[in-house]
Amino acid sequence: MSELETIDHDVLVIGAGGAGLRAAIAAAAENVKVGLVCKSLLGKAHTVMAEGGMAASLGNVDDRDNWRVHFADTMRGGQYLNNWRMAELHAKEAPDRVRELEAWGALFDRTPDGRILQRNFGGHRYPRLAHVGDRTGLEMIRTLQDHAVYLGIDVHMECTVVALFKDGDRVSGAFAYDRERGRFKVFRAKAIVLATGGIGRAFSITSNSWEYTGDGQSLAYHAGAALQDMEFVQFHPTGMVWPPSVKGILVTEGVRGEGGILTNKNGRRFMFDDIPENYRSQTADNEEEGWRYTQGDKNARRPPELLTRDHVARCIMREVREGRGSPHGGVYLDIAWIKARLPNAAEHIKKKLPSMYHQFKQLADIDITTTPMEVGPTTHYVMGGIRVDGDSQMSTVPGLFAAGECAAGLHGANRLGGNSLSDLLVFGKRAGEYAAKFSKERGAVTIDNGAVDDASRFALAPFERSGSGNGSGDGPYQIQHKLQGIMQDGVGIVRRDAEMRKALDAVLAMEQEAQRVSVPGNREYNPGWHTALDLRNLLTISEAIARAAIDRKESRGGHFRDDYPDKDPTFGTFNTTLSKAADGSMHLERIPIPPMPAELKAVIEENK
Amino acid sequence: MSTSATFRVWRGDETKGELVDYKTPVSEGMVVLDAIHQIQAEQANDLAVRWNCKAGKCGSCSAEINGKPKLMCMTRLSELPLDQPVTVEPMRSFKPIRDLVTDVSWNFRVKKEIKPFKPRKPDAPDGTWRMAQSDVDRVQEFRKCIECFLCQDVCHVLRDHKKHEEFIGPRFLVYAAALEMHPLDVEDRVADLKREHGIGYCNITKCCTKVCPESITITDNAIIPLKERVVDEFYDPLGKLVKIFSRRKKDA
């Protein structure tokens, strides 16, 4: 395979969303040779979809905020399965990461005295999200992208990694194809940072794009790294439900942060009907107080619409299941009602939520300043991912790092809105720094020719089979579609043992099917081929989600079981990990959470 | 709405191509990208198309629909006459790669030639700045850009006159405007705009503004103010005199 192009880097970053870009910037600052691989064009990654903002306890709007409150909020939201060290670092470092973006040109919305404005979001005690209207993700990715392009980072756009290489225990490189010509590339690197994002394409209703096929999680798993907390998938409570072609597209939590309310078909604000015990003291018990909170009254408690995402999603499901839903199987999210309170409500909504206004106007013919939206839960985020060290972000494979959504730990059983963008920055930077350090401390690596041949054979296999494709039975799209249905129905928002086992069996059976899939055409920009190659990743992470979900016989955070509807304290003491056993099967282990230091325990106590 | 429609999709590569008809079922609320995906899944697995967010936020699925530059994900079928075939072609100002995918790499090279953001010294001892929302508003408009490059596609300086080596196009004039009007930026890009970036080629036909899916007022709010800065710097006779004298003073 010597004819393949081999490209050398000290640090190779796979994925160019917020975490990947931040990692590449951090590594470049250490004066090592950095490569950045992205599946799409630069700047198109899923980070652009983030709307609400990034959580950081700047204390600009409410000076009672500080890292201790943010830490406690994150742990409470994650139901204490979080890696507490990551939650601590995140809360402490997020403010600096946000200010750094401003120094690189980001323009956040301002407070009256000219500082960075912060908004309310679910699960955050104080207004904490630095934001730009409802397009914060775009601002963040563009700022990072425009900063990174001047730093001498080699960017490989539209390039997909299909395998990682190892030299002994250490990771040593990656095998990729470029979309444009279908040429193979071998990357040799002393350290690799995975920043590939999530797994949303494993489900049929999702806010995620085609890229979100669990590549990083799957690549790491097959390279011997452990995955963790894969049972915790976040179903965002508010996705569009109508028309069918936009089903799943995200409706930002910012709508509720600005005063939007959830109602059922009878006009009832059903979120008041079920406020969990551990949030009762922080939640308004009447509409008046909730409204005052969204308008900045520091003495008011937050409305129940701003409870954590897992809880809001389940309440919506309950309304729909019990026959109180909207015509298209959702509930109503109403921001138009604020005209009863604000004189210039329509203008205010357009200013605060411009892309939501635009999105509903253009895709659903609905003017959100006059009409309620119809919304329902959509697969949005995976809390689980690659198990990493809290400080360095290194996985259980030496030299292999992970940051952002593809890594596990920070969010525990449920992620708070706004904690993702800050996660990308805090841990993207750490991963980049530690990867650069690792590359300096360790010597050169070699790549085994046999492994390159294997990867190449795997990548070409779909062309060499005959049978499926182009509509005649099970082409790559049909298989992906089938898998999405299995996961949505079997391991979705509400889970039961028998259904999950059935789904797991079906997923395992599909592995054979995926190995038979063939594609027409040639290697040049052939999405059928790309979809076929992504299948292995989707199947691997689907198996991981199902196995972990079956094992966790309780309900906690994003994982809700009809057969075990309550939280069970014995399940609050461990994380579930999955790794590849010697015989190639998936091995599940329950790993105890290390005891929290007294200082952090005290922080949680003081914020109870 | 009829239950099926014909899509006349450009299939080909750098060397050759043709329009191919595909008939596919349509339903309420569908956008052009849905139809393309359906065709891809059911009839042409290898139909090449870029897309990501499917919500008008990433700017990947730019194409020419019935001859008009648009995002496929934001173009509803209900806006189009479905009794005739819907033509879907790649952006014609860029070299085709395959089917609806074009080579937009030129844009990424151009951006690097524009001087990066350079902030003034922080306003507060803690290293932060103070900015009024009203000063930020103007630049936030430009920063809405999703880099779909539809403005580059429609600009006749690039499309018809192929001035890619001399003119950076509306997208990067907006980018330069965002930097020049950034409340914190202290870099000077005016000479570059005139010489390297060819701002003079723009004769404000406003086609870019018309196609912008983010409704950025490209010509009036970004390009014209930049042109004015160039004029002030290079063509203002009074200013020129002042400059000559101030230079003499310095020399003396």
C-alpha cells in the first residue's frame, strides 16, 4: 500500500466543530505540527446548530453566580453520575474560554453597561448563557474558524476517517478517504484528538445532520478504548413536529428562556403539574412568578418550563400519550402570549429569536409572534461517549484523546442546555494541549502495512459486492433507515426490557446485513458509498446504547424505563462502560464512581 | 399539491454533464432537499449533494433551483410550479466536482488573504471590553453570514467575468466589513480593499443582496460603506492635501 499518500502530523484532530477547532488552536499554540480533518467543509459542523448560548458563570447579569453554583447545577442536572473533576474544571474555566472568544472577535449580545449579556436556561440557577440572539453556535464556530485559519494548521476538508491505527498500545494514525475523489489518505500522528460529535443518526427523529453517525465513539471502541454512559441519550423536548419533512429540527430552549410556555390542547400549562422534588425549592409555583423570572426579577424562581430537558421531554410525552397533545402529535410552545405583557412583543421576539422566527415562517408557514408552535421531543445529544481522564481528556488508549460530545463524563445522566458549547471550549483546549504535550514527550510511531491493507479492503468492499443498492432491496439508505426505526422504537425516550432486547437482537442481526450492502457508481463524491461505510459506526454505537440501557434497571436523567420508573440509589454509584473483548464481543462493566473530595461535596451541600 | 413531481437534476462532473429527470412523490411541507434525498435513497444512491443542518443554518446545500440561487433546504415545493419539472443545478460560478457539488475551495483561500481581527487593548483591568449593543448590532448583521456562497455564485464579476484573482466577491466584502466595523478592531484594511481585493469591480447591482438567505443587506450596509472608506482614503482631494502636509511636517 506504499502508493497511498501518507501525511505526518504531531497532533491529528478529527472533527472540526467547536471542540476540534479549539483543540487544533490549542495544539498549534504548543508549536507542534497540527492536522485538522473534517467530514464536511470547514465551518459547517454541527456546532452551527447550537442556538441558545454557552454557559459560563461570568456573573454579568446576576453577580451571585460563580463557579460553585455552576458546578452544583451541572452535577444536579447530571444526577451525580458526572465525572466531578470535569464538572469542576468546566465550571472554573468556562468564563475564561468565553472571554477568549471575545478577544478573537466574537460579538456577544451586551448588557446595558456594555458587558457580555447572559440569558436564562433550563437547570441553571442564574442567567448564565452568553449568547448572540439564537445563533450562538454560528458565532462560536466562525470565531474559532477565522482564528484558526491563520495559525498554520493543515485543514483536510471533506475527509472521513474510517479506521485508527495503533503501534503497540499507542494510537499511531488514521485511515481516511476524501469525498471529492474517493482517494485514500493515511495520517501518521503521535497523538490524535477525536472531536467527532454525536450519534443522532441512529434514531429516526433527530435534530442531527448526516454527519452524526458516532464515528469517534466507534473508532475509539474498535481501537480498544472504553465507552461510558452510552445509555444516556438526550431527547430535546422541543423539536418541530410539522410538516413531516422538518420533523426533529431543533426549537431552541431560548424560546422558553425568553418567556415561552408549554400548553396542551386544553390550553393548560401542564409543566406546573409535575415538579420533581429536588427542584421544587427553585421552581416557581405560579405563572406570575415564572414570568417575572424570565424578565430578570432576581427574587423570582424559574418557571417549570425551564426544568431539565429530560423531565420536560417526558412531560410532553405524557401529555401526548394521554390524549392531550396537539394535532400533529406534539404540544404547543407559545411565545406569542407575551404580547399580553410586553407592548412591543412582536419586535422583541424577532430580535431575541430571529432564526426561530425565520425557521417557522419559512418551513411551516407559522408566524411565532402570533401563533403557538407545535413541538415534540427529538434526539439531540449523547451524554455518553469515550471514557476520558478528566484533566487530560486522554482515553484508555495512550495518545488517543477525545473532546466535546464524543467524550463522556461532564454531563452525567443529563446535560444542561448551554453546557455543551462551554464543554467544547474547555475540553477542546485541554485535549489539544495534552495531545501536544504527549506528542512532544513520546517518540515517533509507525503504521503497520497490514492494517492499512485491511482498512483499504474494508473501505472498498461495498463496491465489490453485488446485489443491493439503487432501490433493489437493501441499499445503504434503506439499512440506515431500518436501524433508525429499530432504535427509535426500541431504545427511545421510554424504554422497556423486552423491547430493548428485541432491538439489540435486531441490531446484531443487521451487522450481517450491513456487511452485504453494495453501492453503485464510483468513488468520486458518492454519498451511497459514504452511507454504507458509516453503517458500521452506527451499528456499533447502537449496540452500545442498547446494552447499557438494558443493564441500567432504573430511571435517571435521559434514561427513562417504564419497567423501572424510579431512581435507584444503587445505580447512582457507578458508570457503565463498554469495551471490545478479545473475542471481538462487546464487554459491559460497571465502574464505581470515585468518591468526591470533601471540598466539592461542600459546594454541593451549600447549593442544595 | 400534486402527489408527485419531476426533478430535472444536473448529473455530471468537471468534464461533462446533463440534466436527468427523476419523478418522485411529494407531500405537504417538503423542501427541494427532501426531494433530492428521496431520489438519492430510492433511485440514484450516488447522487452527490452537500447538506448538513437542513435548517438554513450551515449554508451547505446551495444550488440553482429553476435558475435561481437558493438553499435547497429552505426552498419549499409549495413555492414552485410543480406542473413543470423543477430544475436543480449546481452553483454555476464554481467548477463542478460531481452532480450538485462544486469546488468552493477558492473561497477558503481568499479568506486567508484578508488581515485578521486585531483588537484594541482591553478596556477593563480584568482583560475585558465594554461595547454598546447599538455598536454591536451593525456588525452582528454581517456575522449572520452562513457562508453558503450564493452571493459569490450570482455576482457577475465572478460569474461572467471570472475575476477570481482580482476580486474577493460579496461574501468577503461582508467579512471585511465585519472586521472593519468591529467596535474593537484596530487593523486597517482599506488599502488592501482597493488594491488586493478589487472592491472597485463591484458596481452595486445588488444581486448578492437579493439572493442572501440570511437577508444581509450586503450592498448597502457592507459594500457601499467600504467603498466610501476607500474613496475617503484615496480620492478625497482635500484629504490628500492634508496628508501631504502632515507628511512634510513629519519629514521635517
